[in-house]
Amino acid sequence: MIENKFYSQDVHGPYELHNIGDLVLEEGGTIRNCQLAVATYGNLNAAKDNAILIPTWYSGTSKIMADVYTGAGRALDPAKYFIIIVNQIGNGLSTSPHNTPLPGGMGNFPKVRISDDVRAQYKLLTKVFGIQRLALVTGGSMGAQQTYEWAVRFPNMVARAAPIAGTAQNTTHDFLFAETLIEAITSDPAWNRGFYKCSDEVREGLLRHAKMWGVMGWSTEFFGQNRHKQLGFSSLEDFAINFMGGYFGPMDPNDLLAMAWKWQRGDVARNTNGDLSAALRRIKAKTFVMPISHDMFFPPADCEKECRMIAGAEFRPIDTIDGHLGLFGTDATFASQIDRHLNDLLSMPA
Amino acid sequence: MIENKFYSQDVHGPYELHNIGDLVLEEGGTIRNCQLAVATYGNLNAAKDNAILIPTWYSGTSKIMADVYTGAGRALDPAKYFIIIVNQIGNGLSTSPHNTPLPGGMGNFPKVRISDDVRAQYKLLTKVFGIQRLALVTGGSMGAQQTYEWAVRFPNMVARAAPIAGTAQNTTHDFLFAETLIEAITSDPAWNRGFYKCSDEVREGLLRHAKMWGVMGWSTEFFGQNRHKQLGFSSLEDFAINFMGGYFGPMDPNDLLAMAWKWQRGDVARNTNGDLSAALRRIKAKTFVMPISHDMFFPPADCEKECRMIAGAEFRPIDTIDGHLGLFGTDATFASQIDRHLNDLLSMPA
């Protein structure tokens, strides 16, 4: 357990911590007194049928989901819906390697899977909020992985699903990409098998990891059209160090590693003995599959393959040269594209 | 200077070493008694107009170019053409960091540019072989960079040009990718600023570098269709370690770094004060621009933009899900696609 002021209400609030008790993990470990950091917007109606769940992506917290995806007049409008944004385990706000005391914390933190998060969220929603059915589950990237897991694992509880820029079963290529990100951090001698004194000691590994995100996170066209300069950076180097490095630099290396390991293994087919088609057939939610056109590691083609296996699903790609990290809302057209699709989806009976 | 048996006639032969004298480099350094390793096939005719030049790519040598791109009955047939394959400076066979004695070798090796290679090759072709005009210059990746530099710098000497899977001006995105490859090696403490005792000391950095090539070198579809297994590997891990790692593992870290630095800065616009369009207008060669359909870092769109700036150029993409490393000829249709285009090109008057 080490102090890291980045993971605070000041930076990522407001959110509340909910203790959901002990969480026994699929890989065999246990998180004792598992805390989920949860941000809610709007009010649950009397029928308890206006709840929308948003899980978070790799490195993201509830704040960016609230800022980029919700708001007055948006599809996800707190005036209409009770929006519950749950920070994934390991993201630094919920129980994570850096905020767990030894011996279970830091480099000893147990392996967590997407399905563990979804089971933890299920407990939160049913026990704390008394919710039996979600109007919508939506999220980007690892948030999409959790969305798929929700729709497959609890099909009767998910009315609608909108996985954005993510897959139900992680691809081999994506696994390898995440592996290189992991190694960028673990190869830094200062990482010390997860037992550093403060995260800044691992700054070289974190910066390499950030630059590799720069390669795969955007697209060739993004740089070709000088989008990095339009975002306020004078050169590639300035962008790589001060945007990419500035973004990941304050984060905890073990927290990132916990999420990366989880991301690599996202796979709804674990519910059906490895049969992806059987898993996706379990989905009862009205589903919009929403990849990003220029995504280099959750490419539209991979998402479309899965879309075809889901009954009644619609393929609704988002068009932006910003690639995967277009999820941050950097493209001025992003929010309106998201809203158009989510409005369509929410207007459908389910 | 260290011994490395990988860079030998046994592994990469046959080739001859030609001393072209001192090469003063654009960045200010000097390679004294610069040696170019050269493999030739076929015979120069009396008119000296049947010569084809093939420069090499990052990590490649003359052997793979001969094996995959030339042969009896192929477009590049030694029975018809005098094929000259020149190993680029820094590739381990020609003068390179690892085979240059101190103080100028190893971590002190000077910075070499694509244009330095092309000037060295010009000296070789004119002085050693007495060639004044090339029927064709062709190469893949960094070989394409050299091909473009040839066509722009010596427009009267290049009758035809076929840059495969490479650009005339390296892109910002590609620069960043190469930077992450460089850092995979230089972040290994054993690299020791270029002064290791043997290249195997840097094996961890070399393996990380190899895995990152695995991410960007192929394509999501390549892994999605289990092409890595079809190539004889039982799993992603087996492929990453034994194919990717097996390929790069025996190579010299400083040699790879010299080539990567050069690759990052390939830019024919250096001939025209930064004006790419003006540079490409200098080309007199009949040019086929031949990107690979699934290339993640020299994507067809980037190549097509340049193609439109070259008078009379034709856009001739190669279709394979093997992506950039399809250059190795792993796709059974690759050779026939290459031959079809090169036969077309060679049949055109120029």
C-alpha cells in the first residue's frame, strides 16, 4: 500500500466507496472487504427500471465516463436515468494493488478477471441499490468487455447493451499488444516485481508504456492530419511526453498491470466452455455493437464478427480517425455520434 | 567490435565485400573504408542496361531478397537481369556498429541516413560495375525508402521504381513506432549505451523488441485466422518467442538501432528543402507504388497519397492479411502478386 494522490476525490471525484464484502476470485484469490468506487447521477425511479450501468476502461475512472458520455440533453441524461458508473477493480479508486495493504497488496495483489468485476457489480446493484433490471449497460474498451460479460452472464437483467470499441472475446493480436504494454512496465528494474516505494520510481517504464499507447491508441491518419498538434502539442515529442506520458505518468504501475492482465483475458466464452457462439446466443439484451472505425486493436472487423452472432444486434460503428482513444471524446463529432446511437437504442422497447 | 557468427557467409551468403572508401555522412560522421556487402545474380549485358538494384530492409540481408524475390521464371530472373542486392549500412554484413573497431564502433557508431546508403550504392554501381542506368530499383520497407531516395536523387539513372510497403517520407506515426522499438532495446540495462560484451546479454530487450514487431508487423486478421499456427507454432507464446524472438534474437542490438534511427528519418523531401511534392516531381522512373493491404505502419492510404504526387505512377497494392511482414513471403500468393506487378512494370518502356 502506497500513497498516490492521483487517486483521489480531488482528481476523480465525486464518487462513493461501497464495501461489498469479500470477493472470491475466479483465479482463486480473495479480495477482502472489496471496495467499489461508484459515481451516480440522477435518481432511481420508483419502478427501479431507469438504471444505466457504465463500467470503466483501462486506466479510466468514473470521471471521464461522466464527462464524455453523460450530461443534460445527452442520450445518457441524469434527468431521465439513474446512471451508475462503477470503477473497475484495480483502477486505483476501487480496491487495487496500490491501496491494498501488504501482504495482499502491491506485487502480491491477486489476479482479477472481467467476470469478477461483473459479479462484484451485480452484488452492488442488487444489494445496495435493489436493482433487478438495467435499462442499459454501456462502456468503452474494457468497459465493453464488462458490458458483454454482463449481457451473457445475467441475460435477464440487461435490457440493452452497447459495447463500444471492445470485444466479447479478446483477440490473439490484442493479447499480444497488452503483453508488450505489460512488459514496458515490468522491464523497468525500478518496478522491482511490484514492490517500489512510490510509483514515480517506475517513470521510465510508465513512459515507454505511454508511448506504445501512442502507437496503437490513435491511428496513422490521426498523426497524418496533425491531430496531435491540434490537441495543443507542438511536436510528436511534445505529444508523446506531455500528453501520453502526462496521462499515464501519475498512475500506479501495479494498478495498470492488474487491469492489463484482466483485459488480456476478457472472454464471455468462459461461461459456455469456450463456445463463443453459444455464449453470445445467451444475450437477450437489444445490442448495438459500436466499434471505432480506425481502432488498431479492437478493429471494426473483429467486432462485426461478434455482432453477427448476437440475435437482433445492430452494427453501429463510430467514425473517427482518432482511433481507439477517440473514446476520450477528442473528436468534435464523437459525442453526437454516440448520442445518436444510444438514443436510438434507448428508444427501442426491451 | 564484437564477434557475431550470425552475420556470416554461412548464414547469409553468398555475398562479396566491396570497399568503397571513406563515406562522409550527412549527419557529420565518417565511415572509414566503408564496406558494402553485395550479392549479385545473373550477368551484366554488354549495353549495361539490364541491371536491377535491390536494397535491403530493417534486419534483412541480401539472402532473403534473393530467396523471396528472385529466381528462374520469376519477374526478377537472373537469366535475364543482372540483379545486385546491396546490404544496407548497419545491417550486420555491410559496415555496421558491431563490426567496426573502437573508437568508431559499437555505441560510438555514427548516425547514417537513407541518403548515405544511396550515395554509397551509387559509388558502388558506377565505380565498381560501371553502370549508368538501372532497369529497376525495388525493395521492401526500408528498401522502399532507399528506392524512393534513388528515384529522387538520381532521376536519370532509374528507369523504373517499385517501392514495396514503404514511403518516400516517413510518417509521424511510423516514427513513433520505431521509437518504441528503439526503446525496447535501449531500456535493457545490459545494452549499456551500446557497450555490451556480446549481443546475447541484451536478450531481454531484443525479445521485447521482437514482440512489439509481432503486434505491428502482422495484423489482427493474421492472428484471427491463426496464420501464426499455420506457420508451425502451437500458440501465441510459442510464436512470439520462437518465431519473432528466434528471428531477432541472434541480431546485434546496435546494428538494429542504427537501422531504426535511419528508418525513422527516411525523407526524400530533404532533397528539396522539405517540399515532398517537389521531391516526388523529380522522379522520372516509371513507378509502381506497392503497399501491402493490411500493413499497420506503412498503410496503403499513406502510400497512395505519395503515389498521386508521382507523374505516371501506378498504385499496385499487394493483398495479404500477413501485413507488413508479408514481405517475408509467408502468404502463398505473395510471390505471384509481386511477379505480376513487376512483370508489368518491366515490360513497360522506360
